[in-house]
Amino acid sequence: MAKDLNKVLLIGRLGQDPELKYTQSGIAVAKFSLATSQQWKDQDGNTQDKTEWHNVVAWRRLAEICAEYLKKGSKVYLEGSLSTSSWEDENKKKHYRTEVVLNDMIMLDSKGAGGGGADNSSSSSSVPESSTGSSSSSEDDLPF
């Protein structure tokens, strides 16, 4: 029997600085938007662009990492799952919001590059490359 899968992989740029808040029980939660763009040529040979906006939410330590190191314009790889919530407003109209609940994040901006990432003026802080804390192998270790 086949298993279900709810997995999202995105590469894009932040549309705003992450907004970090804490729940009443002290759990960190960060929210931000991510833009992904698609480009193609139409039948007349003209380049067309389309940008999709994604609502992203991160929890616990990953939320704090996002808030500390990501800024508007930062280029990131995100991995997570989709979650849709619904609610009724005061006029009994039903609203829906779909978010990417983050499991992993990798910053793709190079150090010292503009457009986000860590504050480059502090040389003493180290910027984690991945939120999972797993060690990444250098390019010299690749078998190809």
C-alpha cells in the first residue's frame, strides 16, 4: 500500500524580514513570505515571468535561526509540508490560509553578498549553513 506524502521544496527570496513571536508557553514561531519566480518564452518568443508567493511558518529553534539570519531578499532553500487552516470572520465568511510549515532551511546567499543573510559587520558570529546542524561536506569531498 502506497504512503501519502506532504512535502514542499522551494528555492526563492524572502519578501519580508521574518516576524518572530513567542507563544504563551514560550515556543518561538517565525512567519514570512517567500517569492518563487518562473520564466518562459511564449509562442511569440517573448519572455514571460510569473511570481508565486508562499506563506512560511517556522517553529522553535528553526524560527529563531530564520529571524536571526534571514532578511528581506535573502535567497533560501526551504523544505517543509503544507498546512491549511480555516476560520470564520465576524460576518460568518469562511477564510482559508495555506502555509509551508518549515522542517529545514539552507541559506543560499554567499557570505558578504548583498540581499540578505547575516549581518556582515560582525565577523565573530558563525552563520549555520543548515538548520539541521548536520555537517556538510566540502566540494573537495564530492566523488565526482
